[in-house]
Amino acid sequence: MNVFGDLLSGFGTVLSPEYLLYAAIGVTLGTFVGVLPGIGPALTIALLLPVTFSLDDPIGTFIMFAGIYYGAMYGGSTTSILLNTPGESASVATAIEGYQMARRGRAKAALATAAIGSFVAGTISTLLLSLLAQPVAKLATTFRAADYFALSLLAMVAVTALVGRSVVRGLMSLVFGLFLGLVGIDALTGQARFTFGTMEMLEGVDIVVVIVGLFAIGETLYVASRMHHLPEHVEPLEPGSSKLGWLTREDWSRSWRPWLRGTAIGFPFGALPSGGADVPTFLSYTLEKHRAKNRDEFGKGAIEGVAGPEAANNAAFSGVLVPLLTLGIPTSATAAVMLAAFQIFNLQPGPQLFDNSPELVWALIASLYVGNVLLLLLNLPLIRVWVKVLQVPRPILYAGILVFATLGVYAATGSVNQVFIAYAVGVVGLGMRHFDFPIAPVILGLILGPMMEVQFRRALLVANGDLSTFVTRPLTAVLLTCAVLAFVVPYLPRIVARLRGRSPEDEPKKLVFAEDD
């Protein structure tokens, strides 16, 4: 009952006119930017992250960010369905069937099942988040320094091993992020590290500058460089219909079960250290394809192939918030960007957050319910507006993003040098994307690296330098074992094929669970 009391208190905060306005601005901005071709939630939040420096209210800021995230995911489904251009890898499964539905003149039905499925999944998964967050936070209070080190290592290693087509490239990206995180003053000894004798580097590398550089600038440059390879034709919406939610009775019958199954798949996968929505969306698509009575319709516009993955996509976001809010561990690049937003307000997510800032936590959770409703009420009627956004010339769109990112970095830092650094990082990000180096490990290394180092050294101080402390405590040993196993998981098909006597060359060299976020 205490949980529901806290949640009601959160609703009391969010339902005030000021915070409702924040939520409405968040879902509108998120949808507007997320609708742009090739742009996903991580880039959207990174682009708008400098805005937080002009805000002095963390509650309003995070309510807006929650709306931005949901809005960006909805915008990504719009782009996938109408333009066949997923803004992130989690929207690829939606594009497979959604674009085919649009080509068959059923764009409205595809957009409706995506929107309503997102609402259903978001509401159910947020309820699960409400019930699980506080118990997990209380469990986290029993964690020691060695446990936090092992958990941070597991999060970084899992994401590094499971994204991208090469573990070596992933590790190189992780090392680059760890190096950036070590620049500045040593948290325990106060010694300067990797500052190259410059005073500006004593405070370390600005997280906001790196995030905006890698995502907003680097990703925009990459998408712009591939502009000629992207489809230009936007599938038109069919004339208006009086059907409820643009769905026929048969559409409702075929959609509601995939919505529930997608939710059941997306939430737990979002909470895993490898995090994100990529794995559950493809699992949901595969499950719906195997369960479908009309399996031959898949690949030609099956509505189940839109309903399930979109539900899994939104449910995964609430799952990602469980380790982020309770442990302070981001399990995806988007969660890492949100963690950077917490740090801007000198807040550290984790078990203490529920004791030190309960109003913020429960207002944020309550805002997820409100944001879901606003998204459904605003975006279905405004779908023709988002279609007009897709018709704006691409050069103008991407030039506008770069201008906005430049102004954001300058407003946040007040330094032209930081703008140049952001563009230098953006060029590095462009090269990484071009040569297939994943971006997520850089962000996780930058944010989790310093915390992991501090916890590692604290654990050694408590144990008087005895390294066995990392294997004698059962929880720490289990987490470290999982980190080692994370390197094995991508190669399981080849290992199983060899054990069964089949040729491993018939299997993919490595399972790829995510390319972007």
C-alpha cells in the first residue's frame, strides 16, 4: 500500500498545470524530432540535453525527458511505417510489416496499432516498474563496493559484447570511453590525470559535450552522408475512416494478444544488463510469425508484426528504468544519456535516490502514465502534421539539427572551445559509424568508468588489497561470471553447431542484437 500512496503523491505533483505542460512539451518535441528520418530516442534526448542547463526544476526536466523518450519512439514508428527508414535498430522489426501495410493502403491501421500497442505496453510496464522499483532499491542497499564494481563491469561488457558485429571493435570503443572518463582529477587522491598540463581539462571531459557530439552531431553527419541511399517517397495516408481508432474489428482481434505478449517480452529484457529494446522487438516479431495462422501474410503487411514489436519496444523502456533508478546502472545508450541528465542536477540514481528525492522519483514514474495518455490523445489526431514534417527537404532538416546542437553546446558551456570539441567528437563519431564501431560502449565507458574505478579501489581498501574479495563474496562472483559469459553468448550458435556435429560456417559469425542504441 505504501507504493500506491507514493504513486498517488507522484500523480498529485504531475497533474498540476505546470508539470502537465512539461509532459505535453516533452511528447510533442520527442515526436517531432523522432519523426525525422534516421533519428532515434538517444539522439533526440542528446539533442535536447543542453536545454536542461536553463531549467532549475529537476522534476519538470525529467517529466519532459520521459515524454521526449516516449514521443521519439512513437515518431520512430511513424518514420518506419511511412518511409521505411527506422530511426533506431529497435524500429527495424516494425518497418518490416508496417511499410508493407502502408504500401497496401493500410498506413492508418499500422500507425494506430503501433500507437495503441505502445499505450497498452507502456501502461502495463509502468505499473510493473511502480511495483518493483522500491523493493529492488531496498535490495540494492545491501550491495557493497565489490558488488557495484562487478555490476558496472557486467553492464559495460554485456553491451560491448552484444552490440556491433565485432567484439574487438566494441572493446576499442569501450576503451575510448574509459579513457575519456579518466581525464581530470582523481576522485580518491586528487591527482591530475591525462590533462596535458591544461587547466580546462582538470574538470574532466564534459559528458554533455561528448553525448551531443557523438549522437546529435556525429549521427546527423552520418545520416546526412547516406541521404542519397534513403527513400524519399512517403507513403500517403488513406482517406479518413469512421472505424474506431482506424482499426477494424478484425484488426483489434489480431492486435490485442500481440500487444500483451510484446509487453511480457519487452519489460524483463529491458531490465537486463545488455538492455535496450532491440532483442525483445525481434523476439516478439519472431514469436508472432510462428504463432500466426496466416503466416504467409508476414512480409506482405501482417498487423501482428507491427503490434507485437511496438509493444515490446515501449515496454523495454520501463524495464530500462528499473536498473537505472534503483542501481544507477544504465543498460543502453539512451539510459546513459538520461543518467547524464541526472548528473547535471547533481543527482545520483540508486537506492539513496528513493530516500533523498522520493518526490522526484514518484513524479517521474507517474509522468510515464500521463505521458502515455497524452501521446495517444495528441499524436493520432496530429499524424498528418508529422507526415508534413517528413516532406520537409532533408538538407534543411539536418542543417537545423546541427545549428540547434551548436547553440545548445554553447549555451550549456559558454565556451567556443567546447563547441569545437563537440564537433571534433562528432567527426570521430562519424568515422566510428562509417567503420562499424558501436557508439553505446563509448557512452557507458565514459559514465560508468569513473564509478567502476572508485568502487574497485574502495573494495581493495576495505579488503587491505586482497583481490580475493571479488570471488569470495557470492554476489560479486556471480556477477563477474555473468560478465565472462556475456562474451560467449554472441557465439552460441556456432558453439552449438559444432557440438551437434554441424558445420559452424553455416551459422552467423556472431549474433548481433543491436546496431545503434
